Amino acid sequence: MREQELITTREEFGQALTRLRESAGVSVRQVAAKVGAGIAPSTLGDWFAGRGLPSLSSRDLLVEVLRVCGVSQDADVEQWLNAWHRVRRAPGRRPAGPEPYRGLAAFGTEHAEWFFGRAALTEQLVARLAEPGLRLVVGASGSGKSSLLRAGVVPALGREAAVFTPGPHPMAALARQRGEVLIVDQCEEVFTVCEDQDERARFIAALGEAAERAVVVAGLRADFYGQAMRHPELLAAMRSGQLVVGPMGEDELRAAVVEPARKAGIEIENGLVELLLREVAPARADGEAHEAGTLPLVSHALYAMWRESQGRRLTIADYRKVGGIGRAVADSAEKVYLGLSEHRQELARRLFLTLVHVASGTAATRRSMTIAEILADHDPAVAAEAEDVLDRFVAERLITVDLDKVQISHEALVTAWPRLAGWLESDRAGLVVGRDLAEAAARWAGEGEDPGALYRGSRLAVARLWAAGAGPHAAPGPQARRFLAASVERQEAEAAAQRRGTRRLRRLVAVLAALLLLTTAAVVVAARGQRDIGDQRNAALSGKVANESVALRPGNPALAAQLALAAQRLTPTTESRGAVLSTLGNPYANVLSAHAGAVYAVNYSPDGRRLATVALDGTLRMWDVTDPLRPGALSSVTGDAKGISAAAFAPGGQVVATAGNDNTAGLWDVRDPRRPVALATMGGHTMGIIGVAFSPDGTMLATASYDATAQVWNVSNPRKPYLLSTLEGAPKELSDVVFSPDGRTLAITAFSNDVMLWDVGDPRHPERLPDLRGHTRSVLAAAFHGDTLATGGFDDTVRLWDLRDPRRGRHLATLSGHEDGVVAIDFSPDGRSLATGSYDRTARLWDLTDVQAEPIVMAGHSNTVYTVRHSPDGRVLASGGRDDTVRVWDLRRPLLGGQRGTVYALAYSPDGRLLATAGHPTIKIWDVSGDPRPLATLTGHTDGVTAVAFARDGTLLASTDLDSSIRLWDLTDPARPRLLSETAAGIGNIFAAAVSPDGRSLVVAGEKFDVHVWDISAPGRPVLRAVAKGHEAAVNAVTFSPDGRLLATGGGDRTIRLWRATDLAPLGVAGGHGGTVYYLAFDRTGTLLASGSGDRTARLWNVRALDRPIAVLRGHADSVQSVAFSRDGRTLATAGDDRTAMLWDIADPAAATPLATLTGHLEQVNKAAFSPDGATLATVSGDSTARLWPVDPGHAARRICALAFPPISPAEWRQYLPGVPYDPPCPGTATGRASAD
């Protein structure tokens, strides 16, 4: 072991440094002279004498001192720096010997000898690195990817390897690397801290090029998987066999705990390891895996225990002292924070917010900064304080200093420390504004500082308001400051020009009426000035509140919706309208926050009027859900102080069964839900009970327990239940139990891979039936509907089984999509869909009419979703989770799922009653005359369906695909569509299609440059009528004018071409777009044409003058894929690859202005279309969904007020609308919170 590794105190550091200096034969004064930089010999003397330590900002000086004293190898310098950091974070007494645990900090190459638990995974990955190529290592945050790469793979390779993180400038980082193997750790930084999209693409392409001659490994956080898939190089790596870093198995985790202690000569008290393993995942005693994200918490708890221990032994008392796994991180951070003065606490808040990157659609991520960047904006006195604050968190390993980089030690801290999570929640909107500003500035710089890309109006006002109050650590960077300054300069120049015109007019008026209007004019000007100032302030506040609403939407939908309305009422802005309309274009849930622990079960009464919820806090709560989205608290009773884990209503709705961790089940009389009365307690299990289920006739109750047994009770008289039988033979602890609808079969799941079936037709003599086998990990949940059983488990899947003959259960289908174990399942009342809850923190809805379809993801819970349950009418879904909340979801959804992948196209029928959505490779027909409901799925296409179009009266539908196929469908009965014809177009991939207004012609175009017109007047026998030539690249857009006389086409040659529809005679060509023309649309008059392009713009054209556009619409951050006119022609909708749709006011086309940006889609928006009545905008996306958005803010406001609950409180109003009198936007609502206390 090197000398530096034994240094633990300031004195030892000074002594070792002195020995180094003496070996080099130099004095302190000579060292000072050679280092220069103005450092005093007395300061160096303190370092060598052990009286002082180099500060963080003196790191570079320390390196120079080491060089002068003869340390020439970089590896040796790093060892000295590690010792320096170790001593700086050593506030007091430590156990003797080396540190066996890393805490939140990742393992580096120098810690390889202390890295245990990942031997098998290391061996797998090293085996894949024998040949050049790009390998992807994917895992959730906290799975240990960085440690695996640095401390596992690099030492095992036996070859020179360069490990680096991309940072804000990944190309520069890549250029500095040398080695046979390139390892990109935290590759997700290219999507977070790298703000330049072009540099991001170049970097990923460069990795692909490097992989042709070298081994390249990229470690990627799993929640950035979707963004990575958009890059061909990373997508190819995924397909060629990525390595998934899953949670550690029990044996692996045991090794990670025990082996470092053994190596360090530390004894572990008997029972401590088992306690640790049990508390990692109390609901997973299967010995297979532990929850993703747990590993860093375990590591920190071990480190904190080692710090607290007084000798060579770790004990259960040490574990309890540091707060266990659940509290060790939070307690460590809170201890440091509370030890700071109020001023330094504010410095700590700014420090942590600086070190976190917040983005829409993904969890917050840490980011690294240099010490110089962190301290740059402080004067020397405050800089010293900030450095001391930093030191204190470094000492607890909550922040890591690696060479000149500073970062939060692990992202687990973001959620594990409630104070930091609160800071992020309260300032999330500001952080998002700052991120958006940085990205806009990067785009502006990348486009040659195009003035058209500058901020203006309310968006500029919001950014300026944020920048003014951001504080030194959150303030915009140099590029963003230049962007803001340029935006302000441009806006002021425009305002000055307008004022000059106004002054000229005023001088004329003054000459004509100076004496008469002098006094009145002065008063008017003064009043107008005051009003202008007030309007500007309100507009800025409106935009700020609207952005906060968007940021709050996932976690607190009701508050977010009401803030959007308040912002809109304050000043209607693009942001406020977008926030209001987007509220109703996204899954909506009201949140109940009465429980003080994880919610394990929710259940509706059979009549749907009451909801029962139970939780770890030991309470059973009853809710009035007569108005299903406005639950009213009825009662709260304590049933099990150790926590209630299961609950079920008896079929009659008068009795509720509960069970929990005290090994008993209880029956409650809830005829008066305001006063539940305990009826009976059923004992017999030796461990906690995790599931209860009533038989369909209500005479039996089944319980499932951690003791690996199930019991069946007769509860005909709920005051005197008695045991009928005990079902034994399970290999491990049970996880769920459910009766079949006929009451004869009991399905039991356990922490094993199989599902047990029992015949309980004679409940006193139950018979074990053959198990259902197929799951590859523990099975956690089950639900019946008719003869179909659904089961879910830790293999992240749901499996459907045919149990018409329970003795010969047959596997029907497997549903995949969850990113972690499935722990809750419930069928909809009609059996057409299935709801699931998961450890991946989402609930999902699956369309069982097409089991290959992607599910609808309902995100909002901040932790595991333990329970889901439909209301009896199927219009509402309740979910509960580890975040202590119940969410009540409105299933009268604006979100239409059921597609198998990307949804490319959509079309309304002429009467607006039907909506067709087309994807890969199916078409869904929806009835949208009321609450949307699926009518039929059209199958037969063999590739992605790129276009759909209705003809005639809506009874004929045309569809085209990427396999050059044209299909015509009879929708006379839309629930039973009939294929009329299938035709091979012979033009390769078809990208666009349109039906003429008279329904007699179908025009199609695609990759072959030509435009084909088909006669479909006899839809059973389409005939090719004409071909138009002229485009010099693929044709992506075709459309007819409303009168059918004109045909417009556009494509990859960046031109728009106009043709006479009757004979395809060319009428004109429009140029000007800087990218592919993806979509075209005529307004109702046929004189205005809109185009959307890959140059990020939409343009408006007069078809009689195509030499230049009437207007260029800029607002999208990526390609514009679709354009659509409203029925009255006053509004244009655009949709693009930036995941948004936008609404534009084009009442005056030459002065088009943005009205609203609609947000919510998780991938690119491919098409948009207005409903024929103009009230709704439909969009389809790469996220496998279609969405229905209201376009009238007034109508949306009324809808929101009918949904949002509970109402905004005065305290919330003051927080988000300071200085504005409390005036809730939804009249007639009370200000109380839903509570059962």
C-alpha cells in the first residue's frame, strides 16, 4: 500500500509532504520560488508543517508543489490529491485502517481491490470487448454502472483504457482521450449538460467511427434510452447486444457488504447483514434482486456506520444510529445543513441547485462543474464561505471533488434528501426556464445568431424575470447572457421604431390641437405609461406561473391546472394558453395525500360510491366518491399499527377485510362508512399478510402471507369467521391471492417463478392443481376476468392465461413495457383493458383487443405504484404508491393508445364522428362523438401505415404504407370494417396520400420522386390514371385544394409544386425552405397554402404568388412535420419533432403570431388535424399515442374547474402569485384539502 493511502490527518499529510520535499532536496522558500503564482512561503510552510491544508481553489498550486518536489507521474499526483481530499473531509476521529466503503461516491480504478459483488457481470462485459465495436452498458440510476466500468472492467481488461464523461463539450472531451479502449461514463450527459444539438450528434457519430477500429463502451442511464434510440450509432449498439446492469442479486449484495469488511479486518455483528438485506426490499424476500437505486443508499449507510463505529466491529446499534438505509443519506445531509449559519444554508441551497440538471420528461440528474465555475461569481470573502460549505458536504461524501470537477456523489441524493427534493420542486420551473434559455441560446449561436431565433414578448419577459432573480449560482452563462442581451436589444429597437412612428403622429396631432388637449393628453400619457408598466409586469408573472404550472403537472395536476388558469386570467400569453390547453391533453389525476405511509391497497365498493385505502401508517380510510374525481374524506381508523398491506370489499359492499404486518386479518362493518366498526380478527399466520380476497359470493375470505401459506376462512357470519383450510407447499413467501369469478379456483402468487392454482370447490379439502409456468422471476400480482388470469412479476412482464380448464392452464400472451417489476394488476369492468402498477413508478393501461399494442403510461407517482383499481363503471382508475399518495385518474381520456409503435397518421371523418389513427402496422377506428372509444382495429398492412384519408361521406377510408401498398376500406359499419381492395403502388415507400374532395381520386407519393393519381370511383378496382413528374427528390407531402381544382406537392428537393388536378399540368414552383417539405395544407378558400419543413419553420403562401411566402412561422425547435388549418381559417396548427404542437393566430396571415404551445407528447409529433367542428386538435406521435386537445381556452377552463380538486389554497396562491390578491380561478370551490383526519 502506498504511503499516501495511509494518510488520514492534516498532520500526517504535512509530514508526508515534508518527506517528499526533503527527498527532492529543496527548501520551502525554493519551492515557493519555483511555483510562483504569488504564493507566500509562510503559506507553504503551514502546508509542510501540517498547520494548514491547501484550499479547494489552491488545487492547481498543490499540483505544482508536488511537481517541484519530484512527483512526475499523473497516477502518483492523483494518489496525493486523493489523500488531500480525504484529509479535507476528515472532521474528526475515524476508525483505524483503510476505508472499506465508498458511500455515495462511485468506485474509481484505484478502488478495484475494494469492489465486490459484480464479478460475473464484469466477466460478461470484458468477454464482449475482445473485438472493436460500440458496446452499450445500460442501467437505472443507482445500479452501479460507473463503478462497474471503472473499478470492474478497466482493471480486468489488461489494456490501456481511457475513461471520461462527455460534459458540456463532449467533442473536446473525446479529443483528449488516448487508449485502446474508450469508456464513456455517464453518456446521458450528452442529452443533459450538452446544450448544442449539433455537437451532440457529432459526438455520437464520432463514437461510431471510433468503434470501427477500437473498443468503445458507453454507460447510459436507462431513462435516457428513448433519446439514445434516435441516434443510429447507439440504436445499432442496442440491437447488437447491450449489457443491462440490473439490481444486485442477494448473493451479490451480500458480497458487497461482507467482503470489504473482511478485507479491512472489520467484524460484522450476527444478524446485521440479514437486516440490511431485508430492509433493502421488504416486499421482495425472493433472493433474486433488490430494487434499482437501492445500492447507493446501502453503500452510504455502510459508510456512515463505519464512520460512527468506535472499533473494528459494525453492529446493529450502529445501523440504527445512522437511521438505516432509508434515512442514512438524508440524515447525513441534514446534519451538515443544519450545522450551517442561515447565510451559509442559502449558499448550500444554491450550490446543490447549481449541481442538478432539470429537464422535462426525465428525472433530475446531477451535473459536474469546476471549482472555478462554482466560485467565480463570489467576492473573496463569500468565496471562502462557499468553499467551506462545499468542504462540509465533501467530508460526508455527499459531494465529490474529482481533480478539478465537483458533482453530487450520486443521483440517489436528489430523491433521498427531502430538503433537496423540496428545493427542486419549489424552483423546478425556474430551473426549466434556465435550461430552455441555455438551449435557445445554443440554437441561436449555432444558426449564426439569426435574429429570428431571439426571444421576444412574454417569453423574453419570463427569461429576464428569472435571470434577474436567479442568484449568482443559477445565473445564465455567457452565451445565454449574450442571447438575452441581443433579444432585449432587438425588442427595444422594435419598440423604439414604433415609438418614433407614434411621436411623428403625436407631433401632427399636437400642431392641430395643442392648446385644446394639452392637459388631457398629459393625463392620458401618464395613465398609459402606468398601464404599460403594469401590463409588462403581469405578462412576465403570467409567463412565469404558466411555466411553473407545466413543471408541476406530473406531481400535482390539480394545482398545476389552477395555476395555468390563474396565469391566463392575469395576462393571456402563449405560455398561459399552452398551459391551460395542455392540461386537458394529458392524463389527469387528482391526488389524495392523507396517508402518512406507503399506500398498499385501494378498493372501490361494488356500487362505486365509496373508496377504501390502506397504508403503512396502519390506517384504513374511507372516501365518498359519489363525484369520482372529488373524493370526500369519510373516516380514518387504525387497524394495524405495524402497517396494513391489503384490503378488499365484500361483494355486498357492507364489509371490508384488511390485513397487515401483525400477522392477522380483520373484518370491518362499513355500512356507515363514517364510523367503521371492527367485527372480527383472524389469526393463524406466523408472518405478515400481504393479500386478501373475498370469494364472489362473499362467504369465503382467502389470505396470503409471508409465511408461505394461504388460509381460507368462512366469513358467512363476519362476526364469527372460522378457518376452513390452510394451503401449504409454496416454495417461498406469498405475494397475492385471487378467486376466479366462479369461486372454485384460487390463484396464488409467490416470490418464485410459478403461479399456484388450487381447486377450492370444497374449501375444507382444497386440491392443488398444476402450476402455471412462464415467468422468469418472482410473481407479485394476479387478477381474474372471466376465464382469463393475468399475472405480473419481477421479470417486468404481465402474462395472460386461459383458465377455462384450470387443470390445463394455457398461456395466451405476454405484455412487455414496464421497466421494473409489476406489482399490481386490475382488469377493466368490460375486460377490454388492463391496468398495472410497477416499481418503475408508473401505472399503465393495456389494450387487450391488441396485446401487441403499446400501453398508455400514466406517470405521476414519485415512487413504486403498489395498487391499481378501476371504478365499477370503468371511468376512473385509483392508484396508490410508496409516495404515500392515492391518485384518481380520469379515464375519459384525451390520450388514445392501442397502437403497436409510432403513430404516423390520422384523419377525421367528414362528420367528425370517427377518427382514424394509423401506426405500425395497424389502423385504429375511434368513435369520438362523445368520450373516445375504440370501434375496430384494421389489420393487414405489413409495414408502417403512413397516411389515412376519408372519402365521400366517411364510409370509405384509404390507407397507404411503407411497403408501397394501397388499401381501401368500407366503413359503412365502422365497428365491422371491410377491406374492399389492396393494390401495389409500385413506388417504394409511400410517404403521403390524399383523397380528392369528390372522393373519386387518390393521390400517392413517396421515395420514387413521382406523384401517382389513382381513380377510386370503383373502390374495389382502383386504376392508375396519371403520373406527375418534376420533383428531384422524395415527395413527402400531397394535398388537394377544397374545390379539387389544385394539387400541391412538396418534398426532399425543398420545393413546393402546384399542379392542375384535372390533367396534372404544372402551375408553379415555390422555393425558400431550407429543408425537406414534410406537409402541406390548403385553407378553406383554397387561396392560402401552409407548409411545414425540416428547417424548423412553417410558411404561408398565396397560391397566386409563389415567389415568396406571406409569412415565416418560427417557434419549433426541430422539424415541422405537419400543418393544419382550423375550419374558420383563423388558426393554424403545426406539429414537429420537438414533441410539441403549436397554435398560431393567422387572422392576418402576414402578421401570424403564436397562440399556444401544446406539450405532453413524449416523442416527435407526426401529424395534427382539427376536428370538423374546430373544437379539438388531434395529434399523433412516436410515443404510440394520439391525443385530443381543446383549442378554446374558455372551454378548457370550464373543463378544468369541473375536474381540479382540491382547490388552490391561500398559501399556495401566495407562493406562486406573490402580490396578487387571492382569487381562486374556479368559483364556488372551498379551500379545504381532502383529509380524513
